Amino acid sequence: MKIKLNDQIITKLIRELDDEDQEVRINAINQLGDTGDELCLKELRERLRNSSKEHMALIIAVGKLKKELGIK
């Protein structure tokens, strides 16, 4: 469902991507995903890249610790 948002609302939602509250971030992601706006796509892709890198680092770190600690 495509929703037309003005630039001020889009800017606010992009700022909310850095909010400490996970629910605020998820709400912003969902709203930005409904806009059909290219800037929103760019911002969300960048966040996805960064979170994928963090996710991979977490997987590797947990794997190393499990191996070191002898945990399966």
C-alpha cells in the first residue's frame, strides 16, 4: 500500500530509525516501506547493509565463544 508522505514526515521517520526504542524503529521502517519514495529505499537499504554486517559479526563471535568454551 503506497502512502504519500511529505518531506518533513519522511525526515522525522528517517531520524526515528536511530531511536533507542525498537518499536519506534520498527514503526518507522514499516511506514517508510509504504511510501514508494526513492530516498526511503536508499535509507532502508543502507540500514539493511549495516544490520547484516552486525548480524554476521554476532554469529561469528558466538561461534568463536562456543568453540572456545566447548559448548555445542
